[in-house]
Amino acid sequence: MSGFDRAERRGRILRAAVQQELLDPEAAVLAGFIDLDGVHETVTSLRGAFPDPLPVLHAFAAKANCLVPVLEELRVSGMGCEVASAGELARALEAGFAPERIVFDSPAKTRAELARALGLGIAVNVDSFQELARLDGMWATARSDSRIGVRVNPQVGAGSITAMSTATATSKFGIPLEDEGNRERLLRAYRDRPWLTRVHAHVGSQGCPPGLMVRGVARAVEFAEEVNDHLGRRQVTGIDIGGGLPVDFTGDQTGPGFDTYVDHLREHAPALFSGAYEIITEFGRSVMAKNGFIAAYVEYTKTVGGRPIAITHAGAQVATRTVFAPEAWPLRVEAHDADGRPKRSRAVAQDIAGPCCFGGDLLARDRTLPLLHEGDLVVVPDTGAYYFSTHFHYNSLPEPAVHGARIDADGRVTFRLLRPARAAHPFPAGY
Ligand SMILES: *Cc1c(COP(=O)(O)O)cnc(C)c1O
């Protein structure tokens, strides 16, 4: 562990990557980096936020970064894994997670996927009454160790990004608690199925203020208590509070922090901490976002209609959400010279474009930065979550390599390949 702060580590990793030719203006024009010391630090702060004697499973949301070596790092740091498809499940198993540390959520689980999960003993959160009926048939024949929960929609409303909000009145996720008749129907469902032992809620991702998330979790906890009171036995023994803690993309500060979130939960949902429940969490973005960055060379620059534009190798293929929904997903961009040193020249407004063949392929518009030149490097911080697991194959652009980095006390950086660059289509021999 190095003792350097996050921004200092980013700079050291970048310069070492240039020296070690992981970034090269001909051979490696774009690459992703994961600060593995940062990942470890973040997981430590997450685990530390929940007091020790409480039984807690922190299941990392695999969709946020599904590279198998990253999942392995998280497993070794003490996390479990949340998956939402057969593909993510395959990656979690390959990364070595024990089945009892995997949680399977998805609104569209097939019969085969459910059967596999039950066969392996993976926890399942049921998303609908229809899925529950399917499970009835399977449960009758399978003897499974899987813990089964119901995902409830606490219907507390949307955050600032509609597409990321999952607890609206009409969300596609979970069983809405407040719809006419549902509460009674759910209470009967728990009464008739002693194997339903968990309650799950995930209020949404990025854009949901912690207050909204806390209200959603509090309603799920109240519902768990209601089930147990109603049945006169402690049937619900686990509460899965989902993920969704927002990340501050404006600077190197961490945002609300796991500690603050847990303080709010203690205040508004004290029963969660009574010791009667195993707590399951499913954080994704808040674990990984700030521990990764993209670096890309500036291939050309031009001035168009009076505005300087830098054409880089990072665009919609690696920053899809940012390019298509720039208001919801703004990212910082840093200007560096070819050696990876921060540029200090006077800042001017410029567009930072990607390589894709459409006009809107811009990482940033009218951004004030030291003027970029051919051969410079741009760094896009805070891209450790989602950006490396959701490549967009536009223009058959390759998936960039992703390198993990560790820094020793003397500042020496060692890299480990987490994902090789992968062409969308292999080039013919001799190309
Ligand atoms: C996406 C998702 C998460 C993770 O959300 P983050 O905002 O990345 O923390 C957790 N649980 C479920 C069910 C999800 O869909």
C-alpha cells in the first residue's frame, strides 16, 4: 500500500503506463486502468461501515465491472457477488465466489437459470408473482440451499436520472408494495412458503439522493418486520438493501461515503441493525467508479467554427452513457502531455471528441482545459464502474486493454493485465 492519495496515484499510474508502453501512440492508443490499492481501500471502508458482530454479505453488483480478475480481487478483499444474468453468474463462478456468497437478481430469469441457481445453492430474489409461481413448481422437486427473497418496490419515487430509478410508482422492478391488495397477497405468499426468508429492495443507482434510498430501505425493513409479526415467527432472516450509493463525478472526493449512509440507515431503519437479520448489500458504482480511469491519445486537433476540437481515441465505444446522455453522466477530462505529465498551459474552451463516425461523439463539450495538441494524452477519471463492462461495438472499435496497477511505498508501479485489448473483428494477416 502506497500512502499516496487517489489523484497522486492516478498520475503515477499514467506516467508508468507510458514508460512501460502500456500506452503507446501507435500500438496502444486507448487503455483502461484500475487502481487496485484504491479498490482495496474502498472495500475496507465499506466493510468498516457496518459494525463487526452484524452478519453482512457485501455482494458486489457484477454489472458495474464484470472483468473476472476484478471480481477475484473483490472476492479476496472479502466481498460476495450480485449477478443478473447467466453470463454474470458464469463470471462470478469463474472468479471463485462460493455459491452461498452469490445473489441472483433479474426481472427476466428463465426457468433454466432458476433451476441452475437452485441447483448451486445461490440466493435468488424473486421479481414478480409469476416468478414466484414458477419457483413453487421447482421448489417442490428440488432440495435447495438457496435463500429466496422477494424484491419489493417501495415506490418512494425517482431520483434525478429517470432511467436509473427503480422505485417509481410504475417501475418494471419488483413487486410494488403500495399497489392495491399487494401487501395482503405478499403476506399470504410468505405464510404459504416457509422458504421465503428474505426481503430485497434496490431503489436505484446514481442520481438517487441518499435520503430517498434510506426511505426505500426503511420501507423494506418495515415490511420484513410486518411479515414476521403477522406470521408470529421470525421467518424473514435476511434483508437485502441493494446498492445505489451515488458517486461524486466532479472531483476526487468520495461523495456521501458508506459511513454516512449507514448512519442514516441506523436512524431511519434501526431494526435492520437489531442483529435479527443478515444484511446483504449490492453496491457497484460506489465500489469501483473512482478506482478506474481511461487514458487515450489525441490523434489530431483542429479548429472548427472558431472552436478547438481534440480528436481522441476515447468516445462512445468506452463512454457510451456519457456521449449519449451528457447531462446525466458528465465526466472530468484531464489534459496531459505525451509523457503523462499534467499540462499547465492556459486553459481554453474546447471539445474533446472520440473516434466514432457520428457528430455527437464527444466526451466533453466546450470544456475549459489546457489546449490539447497532437500526441497529448487525455485522462478520464472515475470510469472504474460500468465503463469497462459495457463496451459499445460502434465502428467495430476494439475493446481496450484494462490494466490493474499497484503502487509500493517507494512509488513504483506494477501492472497486471486484467483484460487484453480485443478487436471486434480480427484483422487479416499482414494488415
Ligand atoms: C445495478 C444494481 C445494483 C448496483 O447499483 P450501483 O448503483 O452500481 O451501486 C445493485 N442491485 C441491483 C438489483 C441492481 O440492478
